[in-house]
Amino acid sequence: MASETIAIASDHAGFELKETLKAELVRKGLSVLDLGTDGPQSVDYPDFAAALAEAMRDGRADRGVLVCGTGIGISIAANRHRNLRAALCHDSVSARFARQHNDANVLVLGARLIGVEVAKDCLEVFLKTPFEGGRHQRRVEKLS
């Protein structure tokens, strides 16, 4: 896990949680590419999903984390990009299945809906859970 670069981005509503998760990634020894936002001033979440998609497409990041108020808007924006499989997760179980069955490469969280500890649990599970492949592989291939 230590050789991975994780891109992280948020809108204004997700800024504080993004900063907390960024610190958690650094604590784990991962390389972090922070794509913003840099404060609580109002911004547009599609811009940050696009920045993350570009970073992953260009090979600057292996996986990503996106945060907005509910997670809904930024996950919709992220999934418009063919190279992203963004999964909005609300607990560690959804994070585990997002990786195991869907090979999600972007974890999406709603800062106004889940607490910091649940978000950290989701991140931990998302990072350590491998894709199962097998019967899930053909389904994932149909997504791109």
C-alpha cells in the first residue's frame, strides 16, 4: 500500500473531512495528491471530480477519495469520467463491497452524513480490500 499515490479532493462542504482524511493517509505512509479545495469558500464539486479524473488518467494517482456534503453530487460528477468507478459509501461494509465486487477506484464520502470515525473506517477498508475478480470481472468490464 505504501507505494500508492492517493488523490484527494472535495468541495467546500467536504473540506474539513478531506483534511482529516489527508492526514490519515499521510499517517499511513501513503503519497497524497491534494487537488483542493483549500478552504471553506463555496466552490463547484464537478471541478474537483474532474481534477481527480485527470490525475488518475495521467497516472499521477492510483486511487482517489472525493468528499462533498452528501457525497451524491460529487459521485455523479466523478462517474461521468470513464476512468473512474466512484462509490459513495456510508459505512465500512459498503466500502468493502465497493472494492470486492465493483473494483471501485474512488471512495466518495458525504461529510454531512457520516462522522469522522466512520469516514476513517471506510478509508481503511477501501485501501486494504482487494478486488475479487472472478464473476465480478465481466461486470466491471461492462462499465468501461
